[in-house]
Amino acid sequence: MAMRRTRQRLLLTIIVVLAVGIVTSLVVIARLIWYDQNPGRIALPLSGTDDPQNLGLPPLRNSQADIQRTRRTVKSDGFLGLCLARFQRRAERYPTRLEELLERPPDLGSSRWDGPYVSSPDVLTDPWGKAYRYGCPGIHNPTGYDLWSVGPDGVDGTGDDIGNW
């Protein structure tokens, strides 16, 4: 009788361990899928929200390396700055939108557009998954253009914005 009870407990323990393992695996897989669909965001376990900004938490990608890379990209001698300068030299004007670095604007003939000036639309996106902002003429640079990232918080006009001014 004692042997039978021991086997039942062992079997019940094995079932509970397997059930916990399966549930844990499902939660981990769901979080991995969520993170893949929401890059740059924190996957909060069982938080009741998919938006960490609602909880006042910073995005996952808020490293100094991302900030420095963004600063280098938007500077006039940074990657996008140089692409804009090449466009301006050839077209004799700055683009009206950043997308003109990818596709020839209708008002420019092929002899005045030597593009594409960037390899893909992804280049026009900052490390936090937001499109770089662009204004020409610029508010900060009225004789040129303003180019900026809304920064880690994803909100335009806040203190973490990173611009070419």
C-alpha cells in the first residue's frame, strides 16, 4: 500500500513539473514573438499592457551607443547629412522629403538626380524604430535643413531629441 502511494505521489509530481514546464515555455515563446513584433520595446511579463511607455519605463534600446550613432548620422558630415549634400549638389536644391533620397522626385529629370542616395528605407529609421524627421528650410538651420531623431522616448519636441543643430 505504501509503495502504491509513493508511486502516485511521484506520478503527480512528474505531471505537475511537466505542466509548469509547458506553461512556462508557452509564456516565453509568446514573449519572444511579442518582442520580435515590437523591436526596441521591453516585454513586460503579465503586465496587462503592451506599451511600456504607459508605465513610464524607458524603451529597451536606450544605450549611449545608439545615441552616439544617431548623433553621427544626423550631423551635416554624418551619413544622412552627406547623402543630403550629394542630393543638393546634383539637384541644386535639398529634397522636400527624406524619401526623395530613395526615389527620384517627379520634378527632377534623370540628369539632375543621381540616386538612390540611400540603400533602403531602413536607413531613414533611427535605432528606436522611428523615422528620422526632416524639415527644409529648417527652423534651426534656416539656410539649410533640420534633421533629427525623436530620441529614445519616441516623442518629438522633448529633451532627448537628437538633431543637427
